[in-house]
Amino acid sequence: MGLEVTSHLHPVGSFDLSDHPVPTGREEVWRFTPLKRLKGLHDGAALTGDGIDLKVEAPEGVNVARVDVADSGRGRSGFVPTDRVSARVWDATTGVFTVDVPADTELAEPVVVSLTGQGGDEAVAGQLLVTVGSHSSATVVARFQGSATFADNVEFVVGDGARLTYVTIQDWDDDAVHHSTQRAVVGRDASLKHVAVTFGGDVVRHDVTATYDGSGGSVEMLGLYFADAGQHIEHRLFVDHNEPKTSSNVLYKGALQGQGAHTVWIGNVLIRKEAEGIETYEENRNLVLSDGCQADSVPNLEIETGEIEGAGHASATARFDDEQLFYLRSRGVGEKEARRLVVHGFFTDLIRKIGVPEIEESLTSTVEAELAKNVLEGVF
């Protein structure tokens, strides 16, 4: 947990803002990001902390509060800012929103955190800390909507033998900008399922790191995104296998349609010398629905020991599967309906992996709405 990160794709962290110069776009971690569209989050935009309406629905037994930075315990995950935006958020925020699930607690209902942007020209900063005590089980859902220029740091601390499912849903208005830096530490024999769903926003950039604090921990990262014309959606993932007999599985799927739609997926897994007996796999699939789209997908594996159970990665970007379309059309299905069914099937297996029925139903409806819009706009 306290080891120095040696990955060439993961910058050295620092709490000192001066150690994070304003990016130019030539840096490895920024080369895909449209910096001019970040509205100054990476440079000098004032982070006021206002302009986001926050509401929480929490079952009994969960401690939810806004805590002053000095009393919050932020940094418990080992979080250290790795870029200028996260360093600026660390400096600018005076409070941390905390969700604490005590040890030996099993929640039957999810904790739902709804954040609604109120518009305006000022940028907003926020911090969230989710802690799940040992041998507890919880689901936390964070929904983002409305209009905002928002940057946040998010931490997850999953205790020994605990289970956490975290679902973040980006349903922003078309003009929103969201930069999020997230870090999780997973205890001995604990598990984290991290689910990222992105449909809205002008620019959405998420950088998620997971590491371990004991053997036997498991991490599953699932992602679903749908980029329309002009949208930039970027997901950067880093799994640091720093303990033996740990596991990770990453699966992200995205669809793109419309001129200028751009998605970026960077997956990186570091397997340290001491991480013997681990197993990991990362996969990204992109489905291009129209001309004028761009999907960048870069999987990486950095392996420092050969004593592992298995490690692999896969990436693919393609248009419709002609064989699937031919199969459906040969059985009397019209072309537009056949294309809709192919896209629906592309996402269905991932949606079923989420394990939160209410979210799965909602996402299925959202995908159907996107497909219906595509039909109306003539994409299909």
C-alpha cells in the first residue's frame, strides 16, 4: 500500500501543487484530452465549492456526513494527487463528504448520492470518502446530472473481508465537464466492484486506481459508455497488484455515433515482484455506429514476476458484425431492427454483471433510448 509506484503510465504523486505543472497536452497522461474544453480545471479556474446540489438516500446503519478536512480521514486509501487537477481539488476543498458503513453490517438497500449541477460559469470541487468496515457488504450509487464544471477526488477503503459495489452514473447535460480522480484500497479477502456508466456531458475524464492491503483481495471494474456527436469520454484505469494471490478483472464497452464523438480507454495493470499467484485480465470493446468517430484504446500489462496464475488483455474497435446482421436479416428481421438488436446485445452481458437490479433496468432503458434516437437521426 505504501510502495512507490513504478509504472511508466502512472505519474509520481505529490501533494505540492508546484510539482504538477500546467499540462500542455504533450504529456503521456494528457495526450488524448482536449485541454481547451476543460474550462480551466487544469489551469487556473477558481474552484469555489458551490453550484452542486447534493442529496443522499441512505439505509439505517450508514453514517453520512460532511466533515471538515482536518477531521475527515481523507488519504486513508493512500490517495496522493497524480495530476494538476486532483492536486488543485486537494488544496481547494475544505470539507469531505463521507459515507461510512460500520464493520459487520450488511446493507439490503443501496446508498444513493445524487449530485445535480446548478449551472453557472464557476468551477466546483468536491471530495468523497467511502469506507466499508471489515466483513460488511454495501452498494453505493453516485448519480451526476445537470450542468456543471466539476472536479472531484474520490476514495474507497474496503476493510478485510468486506464487499463494496460502487456505481457512478454520468448523466450530465450536454455542456457539463467532469474530471474525477479515484483511488481504492482493498483489504485482505475483500472485494470491490467498480462500475462506471457514462452517457452525458461534453467532456468526462475519469482516472481510477485500485490497490490492495492484504492477500486474497479482488477488484472488478466494469464500464459502459455511449458517446454522441462532439462528446469526449475518457476512462483511465490502473490496477496495482502489490499483494500476492489477488485478482482483477476489467471490462469496458462503448458505442460511438455522430461527428466528433471521441472515446479514450487506457487500461494499465502493474504486477509487482511480491505479487505472486495473482490473476488479472483487462478488456475493452468499442462499437462504431457512424462515420466521424474516434475510439482510442490502449491496454497495458507491466509484469515484474513470472510466478502468476494468469495475465492478459484484449482490445477491439469495429463496426457492426456483418455475420450477425446477415443472420438476423436472413430470418426476416429488417435492417434497422437488426442493427438495433446487435447494439443491444453488445451491452446486455455487461449490464447483467452489475448485480444491482434497479440500475440494470435503468441502463437497459437508457440504451434503448439512445438506440431510438439513433434511428430517428438516421444513423441506422
